[in-house]
Amino acid sequence: MAKKQINKNKIDKKISNYSDNNIKGSIILVVVIIIILILFYLLTVFILNKKEFVVNENVDIQYSKIIAGESFDLKDEDYLVFFYDISANSSYTDLVSTYRDKDKHLPIYTVDLGEGINNSVISDTNSLDVSNIIDLKVKDSAIIRIKNGKVSNYATSSFEEFLDNNIE
């Protein structure tokens, strides 16, 4: 009987030790989780305060550069579309800027033939007197004047003269 009592006391001590260890482990786990949450909070506050969000109020959206497929779909009734490779012909870009600076100019849009999306209009020959984009073909550079959705005039050279003659 004394042996049973001793075994019972040993089992009670093991259970007591297990309970104490379990409670200690739970407390340690909760403290570690709280410390991790505090560290994440401090890290987030540090990062957000360090990062400055700059809002650029001088955003200029480029409406004058279009893709070839939009050439006949613009809202203006009378406008010009200049087809050229922008990266290869900076003088044409200057010509367009000069034209835009004039008092009574037509809206002018540019199509960059250097962009792959506009390859559908590049050809070995010009076909400019058309009524839709599918038939339009440009060899090197061209300006077309579109009135009411149809080509009314075009030029493949002497662009400055053409622009001077096409003012409102």
C-alpha cells in the first residue's frame, strides 16, 4: 500500500509539473506573439513615415499621339493626322510643335510609325485617299486631313507648306 501511495505521489508531481510547464509555455507563446505584433506595427509605422508620397499635379496626358487604328475615329470633325517615325524624324516633331503654336490651327494628331502597333499602315507604296484605316498605307511619312471621317487632302512631302495651307 505504501508503494501505491508513493507511485500516486510521483504521478501527481508529474501532472503538476506538466501543468506548470504547460502554463509557462502558453504564457511564453502569448508574450512572443505580442512582441512580434508590436515589431510589425513599429516596422509599418517606420516605413510609412519614411516614404513620402509625391503627387505630381502637373501631369500632362498626351492626347495628340494616337495609334493608327484611331485615325478615322476621333471626335473632331476636321483634323490632321501626321504619320512618321518620331524617333527618326525630330524635325517633324518640331514642325508639329510650330504648327500647334499658330493661332488658328486644326487639331493635329501624330502616329508613330516606329511603334510596332502601327505596322499595319506601313507599306512600300502610299495609299492615302481612302475612307477607312484598313485601306490606308504609308510608305515613309504622310499627313492627311480628315473631314467628317473621310480623307479630304494629304501630302507625302512639303509638310511645312501643307501645314501652312491647312489652317482653320
